[in-house]
Amino acid sequence: MAPVLKAAEGIVHGFFGRRGGVSIGLYASLNCGPGSDDLPRHVATNRSQTMAEIGMPAGTLRTLYQVHGKTVVRINGTEPKDFHPQADSMVTVTPGVALGILTADCVPVLLADPAARVIAAAHAGWKGARAGVIEATLDEMVVLGARRHQIIAAIGPAISADSYEVGQDFPALFLSNDPRSDKFFRPSPQSGHTYFDLVGFVTQSLKQAKIGVVEGIHLDTYADVDRFFSYRRSTHLGEPDYGRQLSVIAIPG
């Protein structure tokens, strides 16, 4: 849990890892990603368990078909069970709805204005972060009644800069937008490569938006094999698939 959200009245949340579920093999054990090749019944059980841990019914969880963009959708609780829109962020003012983000290295961000009772959950990979998914999420929260100075944000477990090595052409994708982004890159011992601080970039996006509080969990999904799923680690190991961990926020109803 993030202390800033734990202390927020009328808000429940959780940043879950890979421990405590029923999945086996590559998906051991709390895989919550229906997009994986895990047994659907195991994924359903795992998702139910996470909801129970935050005191919400299993059927209240909403997740997205995440596409590494900046689309934000509003959730009102009347969506059908097979509702998985192509988007990377959700906002709601509806009690009794849980907003869930699935990650395996990308940055999960949970946000709330407890006074206005507006919550959001965002998935920020490098493409979405660069495209402005954080800014789009905050804008939509404001439309629903949030006030920027009252918004609190918690950044969940994600790949750290020490584990995120990229090619020599990658930095230009960010520097072309803002030359000051060079502070999120540092040289790698491997020729033609550099390290990228995605969490730092997302943190800056939140702080530049002048919200109330930004808090980070500071756990590396790539390095911590026992606690987290990691797409990049699975790729480096030559594994055919990988699990996804859930980050979730709700206003109990």
C-alpha cells in the first residue's frame, strides 16, 4: 500500500505483486492478467482474491485493454462484464467500482481527490507517458470535479532505471519533445546503450501538473523476481509468456 492513499478517507487501494495466488508455472501465483495464456479460472480466482483484500466484491473490478496510449475512459459501474475498452486510464466518481491497472514493468499510477471523491488509475509505459497519459488523466479528473491541489498520486512498482537499458536511438524520442528530458537518461557500460528512468519521467509529469502529493513505492519489478512479474525479465530469459500484477483503487459503496 501507499501511505498517502492509505491515509485518505473513503478510498481503498492496493498494489499487488505476484505472491498469494493460485496460478502455477510462469504465472505463479497472483497473475491477474486475462491477456496472458494462464488458465482463465486461475486469473478469475486471483482477481477475486485481490478484491477481497481491499474489501470490494469481485464483480466491481474494471480493467482495460491497455494499448500504450493516452485515452482515458469514464467508468460509471453499469458497464457489462466483458467491458475492456482500448485505453490506458480510467476515472470515476461512482462508489462501489474498482479501477484496475495491469502491469509487468510499466508504471501503475493510482490517483484520488478524496474531498471531491474522484479517483483514477493510469497505465504509463514509455509510449503512453511520452504521449501524455498522466496529463490526460488529470484533465479528466478535473472535469469530474477534482481540484488539482487536492489530488494525491501514488506510483506503484515498476521497472527501475537500473534495469531499463535502451538503444542509442531511444532518447531522441523524448528529447525531441523536451530537451530537458536528458536528465532521465544515463550512459550504460554497453556501447550504444543507455539507461532510462521511466519512473522519474512519470514522477516529473505529475509534479509539473502541480497536484497535491506525489508518492512512489520504489520497487523494481525487473530485479525483484520473487515479488513481481516482469515482461522484460521474461523476454531476457526466453520465456514464452508472463503474468501481470494488479494495481487497484476504489471508493467503497
